[in-house]
Amino acid sequence: MSRFELLAFDADDTLWQNERLYLEAQAKFAGLLARYHSPERIRERLYRAETRNLEHFGYGVKAFALSMIETAVELTEGRISGQDLQTLVDLARGMLHVRVELLEGVLETLDLLKKRFSLMLLTKGDLFEQENKIARSGLAGCFRYIEIVSQKTAPVYQSLLERYSVSPGRFLMVGNSLRSDILPVLEIGGHAVYIPHELTWQHEHADPPPAGQSGYYQLAHVGLLPALLEQMETG
């Protein structure tokens, strides 16, 4: 019997590129407001708006668009034109239809692991947006279960595992966010594999677990996951 009853994968910047789109959009946003403020001030105020609005709008492109609009109104003291606001709406709309770019090794790794484990895609964000990306990614068939949640906290993970009747000790989460994918899972006694992405959003940053933390692993890329699991399975 396998050591793990359920393997879960984060989606954005674990399976496919995501943060790159936001950085490109932020650069265009800063260019639109360049006559009012420096790029540094614009990015700082936008980030403050994004984090402030998380409890109201959650995660995703639509929440990002509302934060851009709010920041633009604030930084221009209400002088931004309707045409520029339309530009921001069009920018966000374009982000929702960009081709989903899988990270290297993802498809091969999932094809291999789905033969041995029950796989779950576990992502947070806007339901419509995430469902759309999953469908366009072509990866839906790799997963036995798909869950989209608004937050990834220890209670959310605990509740999810109770619903699937899986004990934390037989659950493993794979992701690029220490804050969302790793630390909450370790908190409830699960296992977590951290695969850093060079462009992880600063809100998802956190201090890594201490050296020797039980259940915690770090890999350079997803292609190394099957070998790690083989090692864990054989003890």
C-alpha cells in the first residue's frame, strides 16, 4: 500500500506560469500612470491596494483589475480618464485569455504519477477564472479530484481532508508558495514539497520551516518529484 493516499498540486506557478502575467500587467499599468508618479511608487501603492482588498475581492485577475482601478483613481486624485480606465479593463480581460503555459516537466510528471497515486489539483482563487485555466491547460484528465478554494489555511486543509476521509499523515501537497502550500499543511501534520518559482508573488513569501522539519521537502523542479516519492515509499 502506498504511503500517501492523496497527492495534491497547486496550480499557478506550480503547474503553469502565472505571476509573469501580473508583472507584465503591472509594467503596463505603471506606464499608463508614468506622468503622475514613479514606477516604484505606483507598484507600492498597487500592492497595498491588492493586499487590502484580499478580504473583499479575493484572488485573481478580477480582483487585480479592481485594485488597479482603485489605485489609478487614488494616484491621479480622480483625474484619470474614462479612456484610461477602459485600457485597464481591457488589460485585465486580456489576462484571462492568455495561453496557459505549462512549466517544464509538468505533463510528464503528472502522467507518471497518476498511474500510482490519487492526484488532486488544489488551487485558490476565483472559481470561474480557475476553472477556465484548468480547462485550457489540458491537465484536467490527470487529476482524480479538483478543488478550488478561496483561501489555503490550516483549517481549510483540515476540513478538506476530513471530507475525503484522508489523515494528514497520508497527504502530500506540492506547491510554490510557502505561505499557502507548505506551512499550513505542515501545521496539521501533513507532508509538503516546496518547489520555488522565480516569480512568486511577494504576498506568498514566508520564512521556510527550520532545517530538519518533519514532512518538509524542497526540490529544484517538478521533474524530481517521482524520484523523491520513490525514495519516500521505499523508506
